[in-house]
Amino acid sequence: MALLEVKDLEVYYGMIQAIKGVSFKVNEGEVVALIGANGAGKTTILHTVTRLLEAKRGSVVFDGKDITKTPAHKIVSMGMAHVPEGRRVFANLSVLQNLKMGAYTRKDKNEIEETLKNIYKRFPRLEERQNQLAGTLSGGEQQMLAMGRALMSHPRIILMDEPFGAVDPLNRANLQNEFLKIQKQLKKTVIFVTHDIDEAMKMGDKIAIMSKGILRNFASPEDTLLSDDEFVKSFLGSETYIKILSRFRVKEHMRPQNGADIPYHADCEANLRDVLAQMIEYGTDSMHVTEKGKITGTILLSDILNLFQKGRKGE
Ligand code: ATP
């Protein structure tokens, strides 16, 4: 059974219809990346699921219960956490006080301490600054805190609106990675809004593409990249087929070591997009594959290009 099911949702702002019959299902432990142009309806979807907005038609079913009419204040105790756009932290409370606020629906002190430790382990910056006023944190740190606070409520699902938007590229990759680790470890279900297709592909188990209130795609990153749908293709842009390569690891496509004298090495965990870029830069058609410094196989340019062509043809 899906943890969250949205059925034939229609949402209006006055006379303006913002959501036009959207349906999708999210399974427990899945991460859904919700992407689309400005005004596509992404925030409206999050707000309708968390009951900040009323649906005109359709339903939202969470953990088997129809919550279409459930009051918004009951949503947190049912296991939903919402991290709205912009760093919504309590500026005049300390980092620790902000985090503890997130756990207000929980009773077990030991479990709360355990969650706090886990959050501090993933986001050490928050521990370093636990007594600092949240309003004095940087944009990225406040974003981290907003996520941490959501995790403190021990939710079954977290809905986040552009959680990595205010973070610089270096810290952004770090924050994404740490969030993914904590999400996997705690098996959280997540829906997050992004404007960054690479971020969606990296983090999402499902890619939901919205356009003008309509859900145009709800599929795995691989199926999204190989979609025949003209809208999806044009949305992803000309780099589509190259992007698919970043989903594959060298170790999944290497051949046995062929004994050739090759001066170039690729780590077995590297993705094929990066390795292709290296091969083009070095002007080589093969590289040794290494695992912990030991050569374990060979990766061929022709194999990577075949995969690329298959993607192009939608095979
Ligand atoms: P963005 O990427 O710019 O944040 P979005 O995909 O989240 O956009 P929404 O904020 O959900 O889009 O808006 C969907 C549509 O509903 C837009 O056409 C928007 O103008 C309209 N809309 C949103 N909020 C309101 C409101 N309070 N009153 C009237 N129309 C609104």
C-alpha cells in the first residue's frame, strides 16, 4: 500500500485553477523530486497535501486514511512534517531550542535524544552552534536547521519546498548527501520541490514534472530520461542523453581486466558521465578500473557510447 496517495486533485485560488486533476502514489521510503517551471503548481501540491489549502475535488490519502478534510493542526501528529520555502526558523530561539520545538509531539525523552544525536552527527555545524540564536545562522545553516527540526518530529513523510535553494553549490552537495544518508538510515519518505534537474535526478527515486497544474511525468529517473513524451524530452533539454550516464557506475559496466598498458585509471564507484568526460579530455578509448587502488577491470569508451546511443533511441 502506498504511504501517500493523491487522487484527481483539483485546487483553485478563487477562479484560477492551479491544479488540474493530479494523481500519484508515493511508497514508504521513497524520495520524490517535484520539478517544474515557476507557477506550475508545485507549492500548491505540497500545501494541499499538508492541508494548508483546500482541494475543490479529489482526495489525499495518507497511510490508508483519507485526510482531505483533516484539520491542518492534526497533520503533524499524524506523521507529516512540512519544511516550507525560505528558512523558517524561530530566529530568537537557539539552534537547540528550535530542534526541540520540532519534537513537541513526541514523548519519549530517550528517543528524542537519539534523534538529536543523529541529526548532530549528520549536521555537525548545528551541534557546534547549538546555543547560537537561529536568526544569526547563515542561509544554508538555517536551511539545515529547518530540515533538522522537521526530522525531530519523527515524521513518516517530509515535504520540503526548495530545501537546497539558498545553499551555495559546495555546501549544497554536502547537504544533499547528508540528507540522503539520514533519509536512507531512517527510511523516511520525502517529497521535495526543486528547480534543479540534476538535483532531482540525484536525489529522487521518482521524478514528478508539473506544468501548468498538470502532472506530466511521474517515473524513476531512468524512465524519465528515456521517456518518449515530447514535453518531458523538451523539459529535460538537449543534455538528456548525457545525463543518463551519470546514473551508472563504472563497476556496473566494466569488462575484465584486459592486460593492456593503459596509463589512465577510473575509480569503480565513479559515474559514467564523469568517466566519459575524462576519456574525451585524455583522448583515450579505455581506462583501467580501480577499487581501493587495485586494478579490477577495464572500462571501454565504446561501451559507454553504446549505452548513450541506447538512451538516445529510448531502448
Ligand atoms: P514556483 O516555482 O514559482 O514557486 P510553483 O510551481 O510552486 O511555482 P505555485 O506557487 O503552486 O507554483 O502556483 C501555482 C499557480 O497558482 C500559479 O499560477 C500562481 O500564480 C497561482 N497562485 C499561487 N498562490 C496563489 C494565491 N495565493 N492566489 C492566487 N493565485 C495563486
